[in-house]
Amino acid sequence: MTIRRFLRKYLVGIIAILVSIVVFLVPFAFVVLQAGKTPKEAGLLEFSWPAEWQLWDNFLAVVQTNDYQLLWAFFNSITLTVLSVTIMVVASAMVGYLLQRRKSRWNGIVNFFVLAGLIVPPAVVPTIWVLQGLGLFKTLPGMILIEATFGLSFCILLFRAFIATIPKELDEAAIIDGAGPMRLFFQVILPLLRPVIVTVIVVQAVNVFNDFTNPLYFLPGSDTPTVQLTLYNYQSQTVSQFNLLFMDILLITIPPLIMYVFFNRQIVAGMTSGAVKG
């Protein structure tokens, strides 16, 4: 009877842990093992222990490839991530506040475009044409605007749901005290949005940092590579350096992994904060 109660109480949790191990830890362990092998061993793509660990040698080889291109790629990716996520947070918080607090005949149209941003896939060729017309194609500022635009819809929905949980009486009290629109938003409302701001920062930072397709389309060439595009250095039609490829993958994976480990609770709180009241 005790065993049956134990299984009823903890079975779901045990299954979830086992599934998490299979889905997340096993692939990560495979990457670490391949990153520590010699080129010959890594080429077999086997889940086996290396005969001789080459982690440090592979690390130095990856960092020194193409005159330390990986270091510049990390700088470009961090710059791209910080600036695009900053634009997402400020712009989406403002739009979410207006959609939730100011009811007008334009709300339905704006909501339609917000949902369309989640559903409709991005048009690559017209976007390239627009960037070329603005002189932003193959530039980091153009890539920043692309990442910020593609992430706005998701962020607006999160902010709008969270703002719905904030009493309107706070707005009225601030207005009575003489606060204008900008002061009301930045000094009263924005500090209360900290949980969802942390969620947006972490989720979108990981998405932008790990993005491969958008830099491939809108930031081609080797002048301003991102970390994801450095994977091409070790994979071609004739040569495949799997040990260096997996070492590069390991180095790229570490920063987002650290963010998720430290901000896991804040992510969950921000995602569920607007679930009760919408």
C-alpha cells in the first residue's frame, strides 16, 4: 500500500526527470565526448569514451581558427543580443501597456498584426530588398532590427498579460499626483514588470544568441559573423572536422545554458504571471 501511494505521488515527477535526462543530458554528454576526441575518433560519431582526451587542444584549435574568428563572433553575437533584446523589452512593454490600458478602435487591428507576427512566417526575399534599400543589408544594425522585429509579437503578448494583473488604481493615483504619460510608464509601471522583463530577456537572449537562419540570410559573409555561423568552418563537402565542430557547439552552448540555470525560476514566474487574469 505504501509503495502504491508512493508511485501515485511521485510517478509523474520520476517520469519527467527520466525524460529530461534523455532529451537534454544525453545529447549534451554526446557533444562533450565528441569535443574531447581526436579527429579520427570523432569521425565515427560513436557514443563512446575517448581513448585520449583532447579537450584543451581542440579548444585552442577552435579559438585560433581564421585568426581568432570565434572571439569576434562572440563579440558580434553579444552585441546583437544585448541591443535587440533591449529594443524588444522597451518597445513591447510600451505596446503591451497601451493595448491593455487604452481601449480604442485600433486595438483590434493592432492585435491582428501582433498575432500575425507569431503565425505568418517571415518573408526573406522582401526583407532583404527592404534592407538593401535602407543600406542595412549585411550590417549588424540591420540584423539588430531584424531580430528585434521578429521577437516583438511574443514579447507584447507576455507584457500585455502581465499588465492585466496590475490594478488600474495605480495609474489613477500617479496621474492625480501629477505624473505625465512617460513618468507614469517608466517610474510606476515599468518597475512592476520586473518578473516578465527577466523572462523576456532570458528567453529572447537565448533565441537571438542561438539564431542560425536569420544571420545566414541577412548577415552573409565573413565580415561580421555570429557564433552560429562559425560552425561552417569545420564542415564542408570534402572535409568534416567533427571534433572541432562539436567543440565549437559546446562553447556556443555554455552561455545560454548558464542563463537558464540562474534564471529558471524567474522564467517560470514571468510566463505564468498573466495566466489567471488576461
